[in-house]
Amino acid sequence: MNFRRWVVFTFLIHLLVVAVDKGGGLVLYLLTANQPEQHGKAGIAASLPFILMAIANLGLATSLVYFVRRGRFTAQQCFETTMGMALVWGTLVAAAAGAFVLWGLPAIDPDWVMDPRGVVPVCAAVPLLLVASYANSTQLAAERVGDYGLVHLVTSLAFLPAFFAVFFWFGGTLADDHVPLSVAWGRLFSTAIVVVVSLWLVRKVVTLRVRFHREFLGEALRYGWKANLTSTLVYLNHRLDLVVLGSVVYSTAIGAGFTKSDAERSMGTEVAYYSMAVTWAELVWHFPEAMRDLFFSKVAGSSHAQARALTPVLARLGFAVSLLGATAIVLLMDPIMSGITVLARGSDTAWLSWSPNVGAALWWLVPGTAAFTVSKILQADLAARDQLQTCVNAQLCVFATMLGFDFLLIPEHGAKGAALASTIAYVVGTVWTLVAYARQTDTPAWRCLVVHRADFRYIRDIAVAVSNKLRRKRE
């Protein structure tokens, strides 16, 4: 694997993914600008399938890459077993989640009656998401980084057309929660497309069949349960606060004597404002997110000395990029969103109602997202060197801190409280990870934070490698 060249390729693919995803988010914003409560519900509908998938993953995607790169099992053995688990275990998780939402929640609280039209697609997407995830992890383990990136791109490209197809099938109106319902069904249909593409591409590496290899499954579960707990906590730490924010705002409103419809409107509105702030604040993560899986595969196949030389470089470069990005985000978000709203709707009146609330949440959120960039890179290294317990501890620290401050700050401050709780939790988690990495690798913590002059030569070498590759192709 030419890591430096694939870093650039993966980052460029990720930029395309970001452009498509954020473009879709802007479309949803423009569609629901005058009804932020629908935007908030759509955000929850978009997040739930991935939360369920993270819970159901069992860490097998990480285990697959780890054991293939270590030479412990073949890609065929891993693929066959994970496909079987995706279909069997994924379906069981989906059925249990659907039963709990449709019958369990109303039994606990009659006010929590969910529309089955939204529950069914969210749950049905879970086994399909697992199939796509395991198939694409096989591509990464086999060092087919091009096809691996292509699947991520298709995942983003397929959603918006699927959403609009369902939206217009529902009548193309904002009535009766058509937007969140269209998001749920659009995610299901677009995931089905991704599954077809993933299996079509991975057939070049493995034979498409389902079998269970006990030895791999046992080893994968023993290694993967911590990886799964880590990835689940990571996703919950990034998205659960949307659900917590909605439930706390709703409960607070009901307790204050609001009607159910007014409480739901208040809930959706606060979630919409916070969701928009999260969309902008998390832009600083796209460098480490783009590198995470590729970096994990690289470290899993490297010696300790090689990893120890590379990881601090990526950590401090990622941190520097995130600080610059965070500064740009807080300065540019308002004029960009105002301009887009004027171009699309002829007036920025709708954005004026969003701007103060989104801006306040964003200012509180970006310090935490910038700091957490370091944690993401260091934890990818730790996981690849089988130090998963450290990653679990760090994510549990973030989870507990975030939940505690969510319940403390949200009742009074709403979206701003959720943003501050996230920043506190991200900073605490980053400090924990940085100290643990420094102790385990005997690397001074400052080496992961402060850019060195030699880092610019590293960037230059990457640019030269990519330039040479392009020149050879032209010749």
C-alpha cells in the first residue's frame, strides 16, 4: 500500500462525500426553513439507522480488517462469516428495535406512540447497512482503496434522489411529517443501492457466499466486542445528544404545562438548531475521518516503531487543520447560509430566525470538535495495536461526561446547553486519550499537538508522490 498516495486519494473522495452530504443537508434546510421542527425530526430519522447499525456491528468490520491485515485469516473466510452475521444478527436487532419502539415505548409512556411508516424503514435498513459495511471492509483489508472510496461516494450520492422520489410519492408537501418519513424511506432505498454496488465490487476479491467459520467468528468477537463498544460509543457521542436534547426539551415543556403539539414543536425546533450547528462544527473532522480506516489498516500492518513515527505527525497536522477550519467555520457560517437562503428563496428572512440560535450553539461547539480531532487519530492507532481497552475507557469518559452535562444544561439552555456539554466532553476525552497514548508509547504529549518544521516536508513528499503518479498516467 502506497500510504501517502492513498491518503490524498481518500481525502479527495471524502471531500466529494462531504460536498454531497452537506449539499443534501442544505436542500433539507431550504425545504424546511419555515418549519424547523420538521428539520429536527428529519435529523433524528437520519441518525437512528446508523445508531442501530453501530450497536449491531459487533466490531466485526474492525476485526475483519485487523485479522486479514495481520494474516490470521483469509479475506474469504472473514467475508463469508460477516455476511452471515449481517443477515442473521442484523435482522434480529432490527426486529427487536422495531418491537420496542412500536409496542414497548407506548407501554412505558402512552405519549410516545410512533408512526409505523417511519419505524419500519429505519429498522429494515440495519441488516442492509451491515452487509454494505462488511463488504466494504473486505475491500479495505484487501487494499482495494479505490473501490472502498467509491462505495462511500455512492452512499452519499444515492440518498438525495431516493429521498425526493419518496417525498414526491408522499405528495411533495410538508404536511403530516412527510420530510422525516421521506428521510427514513430514502435511507432504506439508497442503502439497498449501496449493497448492490458493494457486492458487485467485492466479488473481484471474494466469492459471494455465506458460511460461518467458527474459529474466525470466535476470535473476531473476542477482539471485536471492544471495537464495537468503542465505535458504538463514538457514534452515540456524536449523535445521541440530538435524541437527548429532543427528549429533555419535550419533557421540560410538558412539565411546564405545554400541550403535546407545542412540546413537539419546541423539541423539533431546538433539535433543528443544534443539528445545523453540528453539521458545521463537524466539518473540522473530515481530515481525521477520511484517514481513520486507511490509517487503521496501515498501523495494523506496521511495526510499533513505524506507527510511533507516523501517528504524532498525523495527529498534529490534523489538529492544526482543525483549528484553522474551526476559525473559518465560525466566521463564514452565517454569511454563507444567509447567501444561500437569499439565492434559493429570494430573502434571508427564514435564516434570520435560525441564525442567532445556530450561531450561539456553534460558538460553544467548535472548541470541542477541534480538540477531538487529536483523539480520533490517536485512538485509530491504539485500536490497530490491540489497545482497545484504552479506546473504550476514553469513549466511556466522553459518554458519561456528555450525558451528565446534557441533563444539567439542556433544560435551561436548550441547543446551547447541548453544545457546551459536547465541548466539555470532547476536551475531557481528548486529554484522557493523549495522556494514555503518551504513557503507552513513551511519546511526549506535545509531539501530538505542535506542528514541526519537518511536517511541511512530509506534506511536500505527498504532493510530489501524487504529482509523479499523475504524470506517469499522462505519459
